[in-house]
Amino acid sequence: ENGRGTALAQLNLCRARLLPGGHPSRLAVDGFEKRWESFKAETGSVDFADMIHWADSESPACPGKPAVFIVDEAQDLVPAQWQLAQKWGEQAEHFITAGDPAQVLYSFAGADPATLLTPLPEGQQRLLSKSYRLPRLIHLHAEGWLARHSGGLTNGRNYHPRAAGGIVSSSLATYREPNDLLSSIAADLGRGHSVMILTSCRYM
């Protein structure tokens, strides 16, 4: 089962990245892909990659001409999803994508945050110069944390925090032992504060 799961994950990654049939990564799962396609045909099943492919190749044009087409959290789109989003977006009067390369979560599934700005001429890019969420101390801490953990995705970006100071504290809590963190959050909320939790995941 683990072997089949690994092969399926690799096949899904190849399809998400739009790798052609002759690509070495695709050839490595060629035998599994044939069995997988046979299984889907026999059972009348579809997978998520099929849905994206069919939407891209068979979906009709949007009725009318939408005024605005917005794709948010665009840093997490894989190439197959990007291709579909661009197809739909080109039918609108205004096509807007929004995202933050430092917040990419789905790189393991084929997302590449570099594609967020790649299709856009520089004159059509708008980089936000101010955060309306982060006070000064939290902005400083969060950017330092991201610089250490995001593999250089924050290099060269510069934006201003809110005027408020904010408070930063650390906790060794985990999802298995969350009580101290939950008590701290409850106390902050009781004082009328808002709370942001910044953490890492082992698999990322």
C-alpha cells in the first residue's frame, strides 16, 4: 500500500506540473499510471487531476464577459491550476491574482511561488507597501522568522507595519500539549487583544 501511495503521489505531482509523458519522472511511474487509468475506467472514477484537466480542456467560456476575475492565495496554485486560472481570467475585463510567495504551503504538491509574478509585466505588478494586520514588534519578529524558514522567499521585500507596538511571546506548546498556549490566548482575548499564532510544521 505504501508503494502504491508513493507512486500515486509522484504521478499526481507529474500531472500537477504538466510534465510530458517522456519526462524521466513520468516514466518512473509509467507502469503504475497505466494500472491507475485502467482502475478508474473500470470503476467509473475520476481523480482531482482529471477534474482540473477536464475543466481546462472542456469547460465552456464564461457567459458574457466578467468584469473582474480574482485568484487569491495564488502562491499555492500548481502549474495545471495556473493554466486553468489564466484561461478563465483572460475572459474577464480585469484579471487579478493575489498572494504572498513566503506563505506557500503546497510546494510538495507542485506549487512554485515564482509563478505568481512570472506571467505579469512589471508595470502590472502591485506590491503592497503596508500591512494592515501586523503591529511593529510582530512584523519584526514574523519577518525574521520567515527569513530563517522560508528559503529566501522574503529576500528583497519591504513593507511597513501598523503603527501599534504589539506584544511577542514564545511557547513550547504542541498540538499534544496545548493547554498553556490556550490559557495564554484566553487571557489575551480577555484583555481585548487579538492573537496571531506563528508556527512551523515538521513535514514542511
